[in-house]
Amino acid sequence: MLDMGLLTKYPQVEQFLLDYLDAPRWLLGVSGGADSIALMALVRTVCDVCDAPPVTVIYINHGLHPDAANWGVLVERIAQQLTFEFKTRSVAVIESGGGLEEAARAARYAAFEELMGEQDVLMTAHHLDDQLETFLMRAFRGAGPEGLRAMLPERVLGAGLLIRPLLGIAKDDLVGVAKAIAPDYVRDPSNEDTRYDRGFLRQELIPLIRSRWPQAARSLGRSTELLQALWAKQNGFQVPLTRAVTREPVLRISRKSEPRPLADSIRFWLAALHLHRPSKAQLDEFVRQLQDVRDDQGPILQTGQYLLRYYGGAIYCCSGQGSPSPGVVVLDSNGRLCVESALGAFWVDIPADLRSRFSARAPIAGESYRTHDKQPRRKLTKLLHQWGIPPWWRSSVVVMCVDEHVVAVLNRVLDGALLSQIHPELADLTINWDHEVIEKSPFVYRQVVQ
């Protein structure tokens, strides 16, 4: 049974959640541990006194423990008991140099992001003791003021928000709440494994700190709040968030800038995109290589979740999921002609009697075109450079033809004189480029800031 006095004991939770009552859904990331079971209980009490959105509990099975599936059964049982919807997802945890903990975290948040709809709010059960651990881990890794803010109470995640309503509550208090409704809550042995950084902190270092400073977690929680407020005040300026023609976020730079201000600009830009920043060593090396660029293409910084590429005076933030597909498909949708590629959808306003003569293909190496009837032919590579199409997208460029004669590239109509010769009605050819496909997939920027 739920303790109906929970909100009296922890009024800050209700007060925190009042700002999110207009969300379409509340999603709860629940592992089955004491803290996440307590989150479920506290959210249930808020729902009982407020007109809250529908709640869905999500359990992520990392497949790292033989009892992981059983833990999901426990979470489903508690969700049903509290009349919440339940969903589970299994993920593959693949290490990529950052350790098993980081790989599991990345897989988990990728799954959360896929389940989130527009303006949904995902809650996690991070608490005061987690904040202490996060601060210490970042301090030992040499984090600056931004990193030492530790976990934020709110940040963007996918199409919605991630919030942490329990950051001010101690672990011991949450265990008491969990025991009242699920005495068999999950006790994951990996949480105490000193081979992992957090396990070492929990078992070895933090008990020693608390033996001397019993209020360390609460004091440090206050310090992180002050750091967060100071950071927000000092960095309240707007970072220009512009996109390339191909829809990647881009940062226009001058390679003549001094390395340190340039690195800081990149770091602030990535923070505004809600992306995990590369290490100082990685970013410093990337900036150093930028100084030596002699043409339009420069170095690539691979983070494991996304790429930073330099091209034509700008840094592009690109998907780390591999090269875009070169496939081109012609569709007839609702009486309109549409050409799809990895770059998006191109809606072609072409007379109906010409559709059987219309085709689309990928570029052919070395071909050239006239963009106007009074201009000489120019190589496609030069035209694409002029139009701002980076080299890594060139295999996905759409070339459109009528009777095998090229009439357009992407949304650019070519050589009006040629169009008139092919068919008088082609003189008014228009093509609309719909970027929705590439804005949603495959360019999803997963590894987020905090």
C-alpha cells in the first residue's frame, strides 16, 4: 500500500512536477531498484492529487545479468499495481572504448529516445547520492565548471525532456519508500562491483568521506545547484544554431581563430545541441588539425555517437551511424510525383503525360551540366560545391531526367532552353525539397550532455 503522506514528507517532488503537467505523457525509466520503485510511488501520489498526464513505465533489459528478464517482470507487476502502462525494450550493449557502464548508458538512452514522442517527459530516479558520485567522478577526470555542475534537473532528450525529480532526496529515504510497496525490489550486484567506477566510489571512497563529513552529499548537492545557477547566468547567450542545406547542424568558423577560443566555441555549440562533448584531448587535436587545412575538407573527429567534419568554412555535426544510403526511389503518391533519397523527398511538379518518360538516378562520375542556357557547362562536383552539398552526401544526390536528358539535380532545375526543347510544359518545372526524412532519420544525435 502507498503511504498517502509521501507528498507531505517530500513536497519538493510535487512542486517540481507541477511544471510538467501539460506534457502529453510522463514516461518513467525504471530499473526495478529501490530508487526507481520509489519514483513510481511518488509519481502515483502526484497523479492522485493532480490532473497529470498518462504515465508509462519503461524497463530496459541490457542483457548483462541472468536475472534481467525477471527484473522486468517485477517492474511490470508494480506498474500494474499502480495502474501505469508498462513497456519493455531489450538493447544490445556494445563497448566502444568508454567502458561497459558508458556503453550500457548509451544503449539505454537511445532506447528511451526512440520511445519518446513530441514534448513527452521522461523521468529518471537519480538522487542526492548519485549526484555526489557524479561530481566526484567528473572531478577526478579533470572536468571544468560546466562538468562540475553534475546532473541537471532538466535537459532535452530526443523530441522531449528528461527530468530528475529526486535529485534532492537521499538514497536511504528512497529505500524506505520502495520497501513499503516492493520489499523484493531489485538489488543489482553490479552496482556494488568495485571494478566499476561507481561501485568503487560507493563501496570504498564515499563511506570514508561520510565517516568524516556525514552531510557530504547534501552539502555537495547545494554546491552543484549554485554551480548550475552561475553557469546559466554566465552562459545565457544564444549560440547560433544553423543548419546546412543538407540539414546537419553547422558552426561557421574562422580557422585563423586562436585554438582556445575556437575550442570553446565548439564546446558551447555542442552544449546547445545537447550533445556529449569530446574529451579535451580530442577537441584540442581536432582544433590543431583545423589550423593546417589547405583546402575545403579538413579533419574528422569521431566520438562514437556523432562525427565532427570540417568542410567549406564550417564544422558539420554528422551522424555516427555510417554513410547515407545512395538509394533513389521514384514514387507516385496521391497523384504527385515524388523522388526519395537519403537526402529527403523531392516533389516534382511535372505534367502527367511526361511521367512515363521521367526517371531519377544517382550522379555519374565526371558529368557536367548547364544551369542556364547562356552559361557554359560545369562539372557536377563544382556545382554541388557551389550549392553547399558536402562530399559525404554526393552519392545520395538525385539527378532527374526526362527521356534520359537531365532536367534537374536535387531541387535545382537546369538549362531552361533544353527543357523547352524536350517539352513546352517543362519550362515551368518546379521541385520542392522536403527535408523531413533526413531531419528525423538517420541523423539522430543521441549521446546527450548530462
